[in-house]
Amino acid sequence: MADDDAAPRDGLRSSHPVERAVGMEYYVSDADGIGGYLRERPDDFRVTELEAFEPEPLGADRGPYPELVVRATLRNWDTNDFAKRISDALEMSRERVSWAGTKDKRAVTTQLFTLRNVDPDDLPEIRGVDIEPLGRAGRGLSFGDLAGNAFEIRVADAVADAEDRVGDVVADLAAFAGGDADHVDPDDAEPVDGAETVGVPNYFGQQRFGSVRPVTHRVGLAVVRGDFREAVRLYAGNPSPAEPDDTRTGRNRVDAAFGTAVNDRSEDEPGGGSGVVADGTGDGDWDACLDAVPRKLGFERSMLSRLAEAGVEPSTPPDDEAWRAALEAVPSNLQRLFVNAAQSVLFNRITSERLRRGLPFDRPVAGDVACFADGDAPDPLYAPDVDRLQRVSDEQVSIMERHCARGRAFVTAPLVGTETTLADGEPGEIERDVLAEAGIEPADFDLPGEFDSTGTRRAILLRTDLDVELADGDPRFAFALPSGSYATVLLREFTKADPLDE
């Protein structure tokens, strides 16, 4: 959001364009990256959930405890695909399968599932899955049961001098973490000899917005601005160069149906983004769009079908209910994701601007809103509790600095919604400037249906104890993160790689 004439502080390194497009403007460490790949094979990316969920014994009465709790280790399985596979094998509805966190496919993941009205002897054998029954529970798992995740990640094909570069990055991130790392000397860094407390901005990672086609936040911003027509076009049209030919052809036909016009507004402005905006002069031939859009794009086709059935004209006002009805053709969780992604990109931009200005992340300044640590979090986690907020006045800065240094409190930034608490002082100035540049106010999140959001706040510092080992020349990183934080946000500081190449 910074003015072109306002340069970042000395030593701040700009990120890749695809990251800047979602608000991740900079790296903390100016050291060169090690390059490489994060998922050469599934075993390179291991994730183990850290749950706050204690089951009853397996012998507990199934009456009050209808849920069977199992620990499943999945190799190269998407979580949703596994849920469908095990429900099919048990000949039951997928609604009887619950879990706390969704994981990426190309990985080895260990997590809990609950299976309603299932006994241990019923469990099937599934290729690439190890299932261990643990006990019974009176309710199914939910997102709130996930405290965090422990990661073991190998970076393949790193540069020859990876050890030296890792050391430089670790020293930078240890200093950024603050607390006991305030006086780390980069020349004394020992990255492969024990764990080091490091910190990075708590950005929302690239996968939050779509890796191949980062669009969910742009759809969400259009929704919050009340431009449901542009939201539909951005999702159903708006091709990405990284997509297959047939997909791009279909999306181009959708753009033609909407009518497009080149403009010079940035993505941050109402109606802006990639220099193209629907102007309502298209042919509105939604049936022709359905002929052109591949069947694999099921959600897009559902939107277009609603437009065709309702006979919507491209010149229909952008806030008309017909456009919203088309957007609501997608599942409710995706509707919420659009707005969540808009909140996430605004958070990233606020966080980047704080970094650019050189404000601290490990301690507050006057006007900040801090939160206290979650005392019930599992041992490896530095976990914030955003339900316990504290506005930091001039008189409270020193005491809150001490709490932050000891891991008892965290500085926050907003995930904007109707009930968002904005900061004061310079932090509040940053928050309000980012919102103004995006053409959005907290009240704009008072939206119908699944699009409504009251908002919350989120810690701006992601701190963890990092252990790095070198095996056959490839670094292996081990660390734990609280729920909602991204391993790739930490690792990007080490690889400095384009997310599309990882």
C-alpha cells in the first residue's frame, strides 16, 4: 500500500510478484536463499497435528460416546478425498466423518478423525493409510480442536552452500523473534546445532488465495465492495496464464459475455485488478459460456447456469441480487472463504506496511492492540489467544514489552469485520490507510448470508523453535506452528523461491 516514493527501510528485500499480489511484500532476511523444492516426494513434507482433544477409552459405552476417535497417517491423500474414501468403505454418509484440520495432498500427514457410530472392528484397510483406533467421544472433531501442527520438511535440490545461507537466515529470524534472541550475532549462528527461536511475519500463505490462480481474495474484495457482478466474473472468467488451454478458452468466453474494458486502476481499487473490469457491454450469452467452459470447472458452471436460468443481462447493476444468487451457487464454505481471503490479504498488506516502516513485531508500540498467550496450548507452541485483547497505551508499553519478550503476549493486526477493534497511533494509521486504499470500511462486512463477518484480530509475529539438520546436502527443518499459520511462510525466508516453482 506504500507510496512509490516511500522506500522500505534499509536491507528489506522485496518478494516475488506472485507474493506481492497477495500482500506479502517483503522478506525479513536479506540473506540469499537456498532455492530447492518443498515436495519432491510426499515423505519430504510431514505434518503431525497437535490436538486439544482427549478421547474416552475404547471400551467406553457407545451410547453417550457414539464417535470412534482414530489417528490416521495419510500418504499422498487429500483430507477430503480420504473422508469420502473411508465413508464409502464403511457404507455411510461422509457427514459422519469429522476432522479438525484439512491438509495438503502431497505430504505424509498424521491427524485425528472421528467416525460416528463406528466400532474398531469396522475399520477398513485403505492403501496409503495407517489407521489406529484411540478411543470414543461424545461429539465429532471440529476446527477448534486443532491447536497446531508439527512439521518435518526436507528442501530438495538446495544450493551447494546451503549451510552457510541457512545460518545467515536463522540469525536474521532469531533477531526478528525478539525475546531472548535480541542480541543474536549473525557471525555466531549455528543453524545445525540445536533449536533456535526464530520469528517471521505471520502472513497468510500463498495457498490461502490459490497457488495456480490466486483469485479468492479478489472475489472477496469485490463482494465486500458490494460488486457481486465483478465477483462472479473474477471467479468464472479472469483466466490465468498458468491454467490449461481449455480452461483459459472457457474463461475468456466468460469475460466476453460480461464485456471487459481496460483500465489503469490497481487491484487494490474498486473495480481494479489486472487492468480489466467488466463494463456490462458484453453479449450475456451464458449458454455459449457453458458450451465453452470445461465440465471440470463445476462451480463456475453452476454460476453460469444460474445466470442463464434467470436471464441476467451483463448491464444489470453490480449489486443486484441476481449476481449474488449466482455467486451463492458455490458451497457455503467457499462463500465464506471468499470473504476470509479478502480479510487475509488486507491483513498481509497491513503487516507488510508495518515491516516497511520498521515498526517492531516482537513488542508493541503505543496504540497497538495485543493479545495474551493461550496457556492451554500444547508445549511446543507459542500460541496466541485473540479472545483476550489489550489495547496498549503509552503507560502500558513497557509492561507489555516484558510480556511479549517472555512469550506471554503478542502484537496483533485486524482481520477486518463489522466488530473489528482498530488500533490507535501509528499502527492504527497503517490499518486505516490500508482499508482506505482498498475502498473498504469495517461496516462493509455487514453482508447477507455466508458473506457476513464480524472480524477478529491475529498475531503479527509467528514465532517457533526451529531445528535444522543437513542430510545428504539437503536441509531438513523441524518446527511447530499454531493452527492457522503456514509452514511455507517460514520456509520462504530460506528458499527465496517463486511459490509457483516450489
